[in-house]
Amino acid sequence: MTQVDVLLGLQWGDEGKGKIVDVLSPQYDMIARFQGGPNAGHTLEFDGKKFVLNTIPSGIFNENIMNLIGNGVVIDPIILKRELDNLKKAGHDPVATGKLVIARKAHLILPTHQLLDAANEQKMGAGKIGSTLKGIGPTYMDKTGRNGLRVGDTTLPDFKARYTKLVEKHKEILSHYEFEYDLTEKEAAFFEAIEFIKNIPHVDSEHFVNGYLKAGKKVLAEGAQGTLLDVDFGSYPFVTSSNTTTAGACTGLGIAPNKVGDVFGIFKAYCTRVGGGPFPTELDNEVGENLRQIGHEFGATTGRARRCGWIDLPALKYAIMLNGVTELIMMKADVLDGFDTIYACTHYEHNGETIDYMPYDIISIEPKPVLKAIEGWKTDLTGIRSIEQVPSQLADYIAFLEKELEVPIKYLSVGPDRTQTLTLK
């Protein structure tokens, strides 16, 4: 029996997971999304075209590969339908080819979930989490509160009654907010999309994935967001509502821990985060703005400007430990091409101590980063296609990171296109 390899982000999301899944997908028989929802924005570029996927796994452009939206994902039917309509217009139709399936146990995002999300953020004011307002949090709350609706429910004769019961509960909650809304258009679009996704095969993901493994087929589990946004181990409460770590692949697909194979950890050559919360290496200055503009650091889903800073090694070590990372993938090295000197945070100063790990109280007392200066390579990386062309300063930076992190860096990304990916090992 083969094992499931896992690919996930090691920072605060937006590391470039979609591109790497696309690059690696020819090596696999199935790509399976295991958590998150349409707050994810996986960007892929090839053949002069750019695609942003929110719910659909990033292996969708290889027509020989099965793509599964797992039970740990929360699905907005309206957004999923829009994604698939846009893909069809661009010449990619996974519904027609039969290469997309959805877990029956995946939970549905209702229009009222989005209203609850927006009402709560409005009420929190300056203390808001920085939600994407896609209804993710309220949907996971209904899931854990045992009130949610699942994909499999859409085929039951009393689905409309179940929907109405949950919506009435949401309306009661909304009545306690000063928040105006009109459900008419969204509700009509929701039920139209429900009928649409009935045309996509519904599967029991636990049996589906394990069946592939038993047949000796290779599966890659694709995560969304990043480790530092994990609801248990991230910078709580400024986190997402799901488990973004390797453990989330087990619960989000229905695989046993001993079925996990390689774990690919993706990180940027620097650091970014979206929304509120701690960010020890943030550069709230001209350097940070340069990183943002050069790296086009704006949310693929929301368009929000990302906060930018230097790479954070204590945070990376923490993420590597939590996930059992076996291979690293460094993204966006080309964004640092113009810098004479770059920096890496090796330790924190926190409560009078110098530490090399993420402390529990990172919110009220944000650690001060201890930075190490590193010589920049001052070379345009976007045109290089082999490791022999990698400048010595970049090779030194990679060697430094490998020594600090104690995990090999296997792939290096030097641009957004799938061809701008170097194999180092």
C-alpha cells in the first residue's frame, strides 16, 4: 500500500502552494484538498495565463489526475460553481472529464454564514481578526456545534427543511447585531449552485482515498492557509478555523497517521501575513513596501495588501516540528534579487530572554527579532533554469537555511510560472 504525501504552508499562508502542487501533480494519481474553504487563493501561472483556485485542488489542470475536495473542506456552492464556470470558459472542464469529486461529509457554507462573519467583524471593530468574510468561521462553528449541513444532505428529501431550520437559527443570532441584510439574491444563487454541484460525483472520501492507496496509486494532500494559522497551534486567536497542519490531512481526508509519507513544507524566502495578529519580523517601512510591490503581495482572494517582513527561523522551526516536514520548498527567491543585504531572524528577545522558539504569549508581548545580516545576490533569478546558474550568495543562503532548519531544500522557485522551478536535490 502506498502512502499519502502532504504539501502545506509553513508560514501565515500565501506561500505559493498552488504553483507547487501544479508542478508536482504529474507524479501523482490524485490531488486532495483536506481543509479550509474559499478563503484560500491558490494562484497558478502557465502558458501566459493566470488562474486563481479557491476550493478546487490545484491538480485540476492535469487531465489525467483525479481531484478530491475532502471532508475537512467547507464549501460555498456559489463560489465553487463560479470557479468551475470560469475554468470551463478557459477550456478546462473537470466536471465533463469526471476528474473532480466531492466528499459527502464536507460542510456547506450558507449565505447566512457570511452574514454572521461580517456582523461579528463589524462588532469587533479595531480588535477584529481580519476575516476574509467568506463565512468560514461560522461554518466550522456549526460543524463543531453539530448543526451544520453537509454535501451529502443535498440529496436528502428534507434538505430544504434542514436548511430553513439552520437559517432561522442564524437569523436569531443576527437579530442581536445592528446589521442590515437582504438574503433574496444570495439565497436564489445558493439553491441554483446546489443543483449544479449535484452533477459532481459525491464520494465517501475516507473510502475513496484509501481505495487509491490500496491499489498502489499515489495521492498528494493539498493544504490551505499556513501552519501559523492553525486553530490549535497558530497565533491564536488570529488564526483560521481549521487544522492546517499534517494532522489535518488525516481528519480532513480520512487517512490514518501511518499512511502519511513525505511532507513538503513550503515557505517564502521572506515572510508575509494577511489580517491582524502578531508578526515579529514585520517591516512597517519602505523596505516592507518594496517587498510588497516587488512580490505583488496582495491577496489572491481578497486583494488585501499583505504585511511583509524578513524570514522568521524560530517560527519555521516550530512549523517543521509540528508537521514532520521531510523536504522544504523555498518560494519567491527572485523577490529579493535587488537587495544588497537581506536579513533572517534567528532568535527572539522575549521577557528579558533570548529564545529560539515561538512563545505562548506572542500576542500581548510581541517578541523582538534578533536579525542576522546576509549578503544579497544582486542577480536576476527569473531566467535561470538550472542549479548551476544559482549565484553563490543564494547558494550560501540556502545552505545557511538548511543548517538552521535541519531539513533539505529540494525545490527553489524563481518566478510565478510553473517553468520557473528548480530542483536542487
